[in-house]
Amino acid sequence: MQSPSRRRFPVLRVPRWLALLALLHGLALHVSAAVQALPVPRFVSLRADEVNLRSGPGEQYPIDWVLTKKGLPVEIVQEFDVWRKIRDSQGSVGWVHQRMVTGTRTVIVTGETRTLRADADRASPAVARAEPGVIARLLECRGAWCRVEAQDIKGWLRRGEIWGVYAEEPVP
């Protein structure tokens, strides 16, 4: 007979199939997080009309710049937790919270007024002219040409005429 101070309790066991299922679920979450890691640097665009660029990755850091154009293309050059260090086409650099950027790809026309072409060819007919600073949605790139859309007009520009896409980057 056991003493009252030492009782024996039944051992509860997790069925093996349930333990295996929990292990697989944990592994799937780990793999999912690894798959979601995106390359740095990469281009994204601003999600809001007003985005504060801070001197460091946190709200305790002072605001150095305020970007005021929703859809403006920016380059993520560094990441820290939920903070992204970005650079705009003018070279301004600062930290923003990840919720202030979106994966939507846009570009900005650089240099001088540019001619959007019907096809990816200098001899192709013009469909519009875009002034420097115009922001367009990036649709695709083929070689030295990228197809963009601005104000419901679609056309082709050379990669060297826009900022927001890398020289050799494949854009489907």
C-alpha cells in the first residue's frame, strides 16, 4: 500500500500521430517563414501619401524626411525587424515601418520628357509623352524595355529612362 503523501497518477501520453502532426505543423511554419524572406535590395512603393523617414529603425528616432507621394517607387536597402531602410530616386535615405510600403511595383520617369512607345522599339509609334517625375505602374520588362501604365495609358520606355527597376532584373 502506498503512503498518502505519494500517490501514483496515470501517465497521459500524446498519441504518436498527434505528436507527428504537431511536429510537421511546426516545420511547415518554419519553412513558410523562410520562403517569405525577400531579397535585399529590392524595389517597392509607398503605401500612403505621407511617409516619415526616420534616422533609425524605431519610432523613438527623429524624422529626417517626409515623402508625400503615394505609389512613389523606393528601394529597400536594409531590414531590421519590422523596419525597412529605404532610398528614393533622389538619394534620400531613412527608416520606415514595413506597413508603409507595398510590393506593388512602380517606376518614376527620370531625366527629360520621355516618349512612351506602342512596342518595345525606338521605331514604334508614340502613344504618349511623360514628363520627369511621372509615376507609372511597372507591368513587365523585356531586355532594355519596360512596359508601364500611367493615367490609363500603357506604353514602353527604356530602362534607362526610369528609376525603380534594376538593369538586368526580370519582370514578368
